[in-house]
Amino acid sequence: MNRDALKKKYIQIAQMYYEQNLTQNEIAAKIGVNRTSVSRMLKKMRDEGIVKITINYDLNDLSLAKQLEQRFQLEKSIVIPVDPAQPSHVTLTALGQAAARFLEAHLQDHDVIGFSWGSGLAAVVDALEPSETYDDLLCLPMIGGPAGKLESRYHVNTICFKAAEKLNARSIMIDVPAIVEKASTRDDWMHSHYYDEISAYWKKISIALVGIGSIQNTGHATWRAFYGHESVQHFKEKQIVGDLCSHFFDDAGKEIATHLSKRTLSIPLDVLHHTRYTIGVAESQGKIPGILGALHGRHLNVLITTEETAKGLLALDKPKMP
């Protein structure tokens, strides 16, 4: 049987199992094979991406999500159940799927979609389904590149390009590092025609997807490599709890100037307050202070996180007594 015929057969079996709700024994009888063969074929379909199984995490623990929405005045919160002991890539996949489904459900024609960098954002793009539903979408980076300090799959340009491919959209690349060597280099860039063009697009962003860094997560090799050991100590002295697109803030969400501020090339933080949705994709106990700071500063209006992290946010954010 040639490959095309085999693929057609797989699709027929998938339809019988997932859409017609036939059992594996019933399918085996229809196509003249044993049940074990049907089971192997169903697994192979998932492995090869012929069948994709996604979970609607939006239906899980609505009470916990509602608590987050009410406490932090969010437009939407999605809380996903994951075992804290499971591998990190499983949690990332779940977060990515939940964020991708939210994005797909809320896209509109002519949307401008902004992305930051990192493993969480890469997981979102990996989970997007190919679509030609919308007209004139644009994907663009909201921060410069990591200058060789990050795996290429987590680079903001890679994320934007892959998202544009999935959504049948246009994409813009950014050809400058997030943090340059000298303040004068940043000044030159900000007076260029290229900056005028990309900053004009930043002001048109309708949906932004961001990861959140946290000072308590500084043991993470990627975060430390990006900012450097000396910077981490500087952040602690400034009482910084987290960052978003390399803008640093305290526990109230107030942006704090650092030794990197005049060398950083990224979207102004206040621009994110004017989007239709700014979606934070973040989890872990170590990130709770950073996520809380972002929420207190109203830098997000959508949060996608895990059950454990959600409970930690609510526990740490004690209502102030009058």
C-alpha cells in the first residue's frame, strides 16, 4: 500500500473511532484486521500528527479562575490542572495548548499580534492549528533578540515566523539585540527609520502574548544567561520582583529603572495597557512574585497558569486590612 493510500486508510479509521464512536473491535471487524492492529494504527496517527488531541482547559476549576479574575480584575483567567511532579515539558505543552485555544477563539481580521520570547511562547505557537480564517493578520516581535544567549526555537523572530505560518499571516523580524552594549547604540536605533516603522506597529497591537520573568527564578539558566550574574544582584538591591519584555518592576508593578534600561530595545510597557488582550503565559512557584507584580501593575488582562501557581498567587496576595 503506497503512502497516500495508507494515509487515507488512517483517516478513515480515525473518523470511525473519534467521530462515529466505534470501538476498536468494531473497527477491526469492518476493515478485516485484529484489534491490536487498530490500536497500533491509532497510536501511529497521534505520533505522526494525523490526529491531535487537545483538552479544553477553560472548563477546569472555574471557581479558581473566577477568583483570579475578580481579585486582579482580569478579562479572563484559565487555570490548568497539572501534577507539579511531572516533567516541565508536559506543563509547557498544556500551557501552550490553553493559550493557543484562547488566541484562536479571539482573533479578528486585521489583528496585530505581538510576541515576546521564551519557552512558554514557543509552546503556544507549537500548539496553534493552521488556519486561513482571518484576513490581514500581522505577527511581530515586541523585543529585540537574545544575541546568541537563547536557543533559536525560543528566539522572538522564530516564534513570530512560525506563528505567521500557522495563521496565514504576515510577519516582521527584528534585527537588533534586546540589550545592546552601549546606550548610544540604542539611541541611534531609536532615531532610525526602522524604529519608526516597528514602533508604529507596536502601537497597533491588538493582542500581545508575553512570558513573565521573576527574581526568584534567577536559578533558571536561560534567565541568568540573558541578564548575567551581576545584573541579578543589581535587581535584588532595587527590590525588583520580575520583568516583562525586559522592563523590570517591583511588587506593586511599578516599573523600576535599572542599569540596563538605557540599553534595552523593546516595546514600552505602557503600550501593553492599550491592547484588546495582553495574555500572560507563566507558571511555577518561583515565578509567583513576578506574576503578582505584573498583575498589580495591570500589565496583563489575561492570565494562563497552572492550578498550583493560581493557588500560590491567591495565598500570597493577602487583601490589605482597612
